[in-house]
Amino acid sequence: MVTPLITFKAGLCDIDTGSDRPYKVKPQPEAGYIYLYSEDELVHFCWRKRDQSLDDPQLDLVMVPTDGTFVPYEYNTNPQPTAKTNGRIFALKFASSSQRYLFWLQSKPQGSGTDASYFSPRDRKIGDIVNRILQGEEVDVTRELSSLRNNNSHRDDDDETMEDVEGHDSGSRRRHGTGGAGPGATGGDVREEGEGSREGGSDGARAPNDATDASAAVQRFLSSLSGTNLPSGSGQRQHADLPYPYLNHLLPTSITVPMVNEAPEEFIESLLNYLPPSIILMAADAPDAEDTTAEPKPAVVEAAKATLSMPQKRALITRVLRSPQFHQALGALTMALRDGGLPTIADALGVNVQNGGYIQQGGMPLGGGHAVKVFVDGIAKAAKEQQK
């Protein structure tokens, strides 16, 4: 059962990249909630419609501490040329990629003036709490918001401050008023932020508690490289880095889960071959699943597969794709590529990459975003050749 750390009224925003810069930001009309919860020592940043359950959010991002920031958009403090907003907009940004999400507050504005973009102390406090949680801080949300309510002299808002906390005050009222941004709300320049190397980060979705071994396939591969001499990352900044997404950002659940749901049975069977045997045995409730000291025999694993129906197989793969451990493993593989491991990793996986993963006319391995891009390009090229 999901227990939110904090919940408050907010809606999604669409970015009209076809408009002149600064791009126009259009708030979606659906009434919704932003809420955060913790699972497996990782924070989930979620958005759902008001009529959706806590367990079925439309957006569910697994946040690595310090990777994400949740900040108010304020046109008058932005160094870039921007347009004035007519609503209160928060931006969720990532240090590890140029991806960002924009949200508009739907609680009734507390400002007494005519500035629709005014952030009240309550608005800023909620944003500050969310941002501190994303940095990995331990925040007493109830106490923080209680102190704000006690110091709040405004009584023209039907959203009491404590009502923005879900799971800590069961007696709070649940009104569903909206406000705070009009249909033409505009945000500033939301161009991609790719001017520098970026570290860390992951996104994804919820995972069941039994997904502890979800990253075993990737981790096992990385462990197999431990006997080789991977070049140190300190010497890999041979030229200006290329801003490029991490592998976990290229494989979000919004893409991978629908792919699994629609994939032919033959493809599902092939994906099962890449899962650690222990996961398959646990999914099939096989007796050997309790023995974690010995590698199960291939015949036992195949027998366990045979007991699973196709919907169960799809569900198992989906659980792995949603697990934080899987996304963390993709992040670890990305860091290995960025730190000079491209030639060794590509050779071990049989991926033909440009110039063997080395710098042109040099003996140094590619590093940083250049290495990740060359690795992805090599996989894409191999996939196209297989389709011919």
C-alpha cells in the first residue's frame, strides 16, 4: 500500500515546441495530484488524476537523490529571455539529462493582488519540501506544513495547508477546487539544458519487493569485467563532453512496458532467457527457488518457465522493467561506458561500435556522453541489419 510523504493539487503542462521561443506552456485541464512516496529506499515522484488510485499514477518516476530538483518557474529571475506566466508553474529538472516536466498548481492562489504567477509562502514551502525530499533529506512533512499553517494569516483559500499532506492526517478535508493557471498559461524558455556533462539519475516506476535480483543480469556482466583493466574515468575527459542521456533515460517504462504488452510470444520467450534464473523460479513458486547457494540446473529453469502462462511471463518482465534495481543497473552500465569501458563492454556483448570504441587516431577509449552515444548507435545499427 502506497503511503504518500506529501500530496498536493497540481496539473500537467504541455510544451508547445512548435511556437517561437520562449516556448508556450499549456496547462492540461485535468485535475490531478502530485505525490511522493518512498519504496526500497528510493523516492517516487508521481502524478495522477483525481479519480485515479494511488497505485495507478499516470506518471511515476524513481528519483535518485540529488539528481532531481523541483523549483518554481519565475520569469523575472530567469537569465534567459522568457515570457511572463499567468499561472504558478513548477519545473522538475534532472542533473543527469535534459528532460524536464512542468506542473501548474491547482490550489486556489493565496495572493491578494492581480499577479496570477505569485508564489505564496505556502506554495514555496510545498516546493521546498519536495525539493528537499528529492535531495535525500529526512523531512518531517507534517510538522513543516503545520508550522506554516499556524503562521498563515490568509483565510481566503479553501485548500488548507495540511490538506496537502496525504497519509499523515486522515481527518483532513478533501475538496477538489482548482485554480492558479489559466488555459493560456505560458512558461519561460524550456529549451533543452544540455550544456555540460551530467551525472547520475534514473527514472522508472514502481517495483514489487521481490525484485531484489532484477539487476542481476547487468550486475553479473559488470562483475565479469572486474578482472580487466578498465581505464580510470579521471583521464577520459579528452575533449568537451557530449550531453547524452543515460541508458535508463532511453528506456523509460512508458516505452518498454507497452512494448512488452504488445510483443509477440516469441519475443517474450527470448526476453525470459535474459532474466536471472532465480527470478523465474520465484515467479513459478518452484521448490528450488529457496536455495540461493547453488545455480539452478537449466532443466529446472525450463520446467519453471513451462508452468508460467503468457500473461504471467509478460507480468514478470514488466515487474523487472519497473524495478528500481533495473534502472540503477542501467545507470551503472552507463557509468562504466562513460568511464572508458566502451571497448571492453562492446567486445564482450558482441556490439560492433565505431573505431572499436577508441578515439580516432588515438589509443584512448571514448568516454563521457560520446561513449554512450557510440554504444547506442552500434546497437541500433545491429538491430537494423537484423531486420533486413
